[in-house]
Amino acid sequence: MLLIAVGLLVILYWVCQLRFLLLVWIDCSLTEVLQDRHNISNWPEITIQLPVYREHKVLRRLLDAVIDLDAPRDAVRVQVLDDSTGTEAAETRSVVEEFEARGAQVAYINRGTRHGFKAGALNHGLTLTTSELIAFFDADCLPGSAFLTHLVPYFADPRVAAVQARWDYPEALHSPLTQMQGAIFEWLFRFEISPRAKLGMPVFYMGTAAIWRREAITELGGWKEEPLTCEDLDLAYRAALAGWKILYHPEVLASNTAIEDLLVFRAQQRRWARSLLQVGYDNFPAIARARLPLWAKLLEFSMLMTHSMPSVLLAAALVSALAVVSGVERTTDWIAFQLAFAAAVLLSPGMITLVLVQRSFHADWHRRAWYLMRALPDSIGMAVSFVFGLLDFVFRPRAEFTATPKGGEVGVVEGSREKWLSRHTGPLIFEGVIGTITAGAAIIAVFRYPEACIGLAVVSSAILISFSRTVLALRSHAARLRSQKRSPA
């Protein structure tokens, strides 16, 4: 039974890896479809929505970027949709009032509740404006001045629901962790979204740096508030199924900030995993029934493979380790599966495509590729986050939306920073147990199963490095929380 499980997981892992290469081939085989754009003779009214929660420390620079956008002043309105409470809400309001005093058309909006979380805030803001177009920026995403002038012309086509712009990470080389985040999103833009655009398929809406047509949002019933989901990707799927067009602008028109804190990153990945699974659960049945070519459906259904790949690697390593510990028979099939597993770990087509993206976007791609190699243990942490995101999806479908803390803050769950920290205990124990088992199996494999030694050694080393980094991050956050408690109010 363990041999069958090992074989199936190794095959699935290779399928996940080969999807990367397939998307690269599709993108390189097709030419870019140029969208018809027109000069802006009459500017439509545009409302820019900025959903924030406990993000007053980074709001000022975002508002500076937004009010400097190239557009007629009377055509643009700004909504700061703040779900903060207490002193943090007061500080956010104070920042907004500074810009109001300078003559900017910025409105501070606080619902007094977090019902529906970010989606609820966006829906509430929509009821307070009649603008034809709605632009969106998260607190850590800064638009370039030409953002509106490049994207608004696409809406001359009345079938266009949304246009997604590309962003970059100027500080990606701050650390291996930030470089990994930058490379992943650059891969999404280059080899996930770009092929879709070239195939004439609706592209993903990535949650920020985009403009939507108000009519499309209202026709679809607004942003989905319950259960917790990726409201951005969910709306994009529903728009595509309703016949709307979602386009992609391949030039960099915004800059994003990568997460520098490992614990915050892992919490974000756990939330994203749960939300992505909810999107698939809600929309894949409709996609299966839709009149789409088979290849288009397969492309959609295999989308989760990209996100689940590190978890499949973790599962394959764990089952292989259990097989080694239990003394599985050393058959030809077993040896073949382990050699295939080692090849997938060492060659890693997924990592190759990430390096290819760096080469296509950056002159210093050698340095960036080296940072990516150093970030491999952090990808194992992503696998653990995906596993717990899956558990959240199954057992906690109505859990609270946990916003990504900014500015060195400790996160909050159910109004408690301690609860946010305690949520990392389970994944940490799980990671430590898996690392210990696979490391022990790697030692046994040296003497009894040499074909399994390389794969288990590489994976167990990455797991244990990730575990040690996470322990240090958790201790740092705990110390910071104790310091905040000792500080005078």
C-alpha cells in the first residue's frame, strides 16, 4: 500500500511540475494579442477604493501616490475603507484628514463592523459612489502616475469588465524570502496570466492594481462576503462565466511591497490556501458545465496544482519516509519511483521556470536566482501553510479574515494578538515532526535504500531549516508582544 501511495504522489508531483513547462511552451508559442485602445477624450468618473485594516502606518505613502495619478482632478474620487477600531481607526482618520486639508477628494469611511471583511468593505463603499469605473489598491501597492492613463482606454469596449495591471517588487532583493515572493508573482504574470491573455481567455484579477467597471460588479451581485474566499479571483471567475472580458496590461504600472517577516508570510499563505480552495469549490462546477473547450477547462482545473505542488512534495517525502522506516520491499518499482522523486527534487522544472522569469525581466538574474535557491526552505513552509489552509477550509469555513499585519505589527485574531501567535503552534509542531521523521528516514536510507537517500536528505534538510527559521520568528514576535505590553499606553 505504501508503495502505491509513493508512486501516485511522485507521479502527481511530476504532473504539477510539468504544468510549469507547459505554460512556458504556450506563452512562447503564441504572440501577444494587442488590445484596441483609444485616447481618452472624455474622462469617466473614477472612484479609487483603498481597503485598509490596522494599516495607518503605510497609508500616507499610498495616498501620496494616488493623488499624484495623471488624471483630471474632478474625475477622481478616493475612498479609504477602514475597518479598524479604537485608536487605530482614529489614526487612520487623522491621515485622511491631512489630505482633505490639502484639497484632495478623499473620503474616510468606517462601517463600524467587520462583517464580510474586505469584501464587505468594498461592497459598502460601492453603495456610496456612482462612478462608472472603480480602481483598487491594497495598502502595500503603490500605483505609478500613469496607471489610469494606460488602463482607462481599455474600457472603450463595453464588454470589458476589468483590466489587471502588472506590478513589481522594487525591494525584492532585500532577502531570499522577499525575492521568492517577487519571483512567484512575476511567474504568475509571465507564465500564468500572459498565456491566458494570448489565448483570449479572461485573466485573473489579482486583488490590487486593477480597474473594474461598476456595472459588471453590480450585475454579478457584488463581492462575495461569505464564506471567506478570494473575493478578487471569485469575482473574476463569475464575470468570465457571465460573458465579460477581463484583460491584462503587461507593463509595470505599480509597485508592491513583499513581506519581510516569515511568520506573517506563512499566515498569509495559510489564508490564501483556504481562500483558493473555496474559490475552486464555488466556481469549478460552473466551469465544468460551461461551454468551454476541454483544454480551457483543464487549464482552470489544474490551476490549484501550482499552489498545491509544495504540499505534494511534502506528502511524497513523508510517505517515502514511512515506507523506509517500515522496511518496504526494495523492488524495481520502488527504486524507479525514488529515482523519479530525486530527479524532480533536484531538477525541479518549477524552479527552472522561476529562474527563466528572472532572466526575462532582470539583468541581474544570476543574483536573483541565487536568492531563490536560498529561499527553498521557505517554500516548504508554504507547503505546511497549504496543509493547514486545507484544514481551515474543511473544518473552519467561516473563520475570521486575518489581515496581513504591516509595519512590524503582531497580527490579530478575534481581537487578540496572543491568539494570532498561538495559531502558529500547530503548523510548527507539524513541521518539526515531519522534519524529524524524514531526517531519520534519510539516515536509514543511506544504508538500506540508497535510491531514496538524495530525495529524503534534500527535503528533510529544507524542512528542518524552515522549522528553525520559524521558531526564531515566533520567538521574535512573542518578545515584541511582551515589549508592547510593558510599554506605557
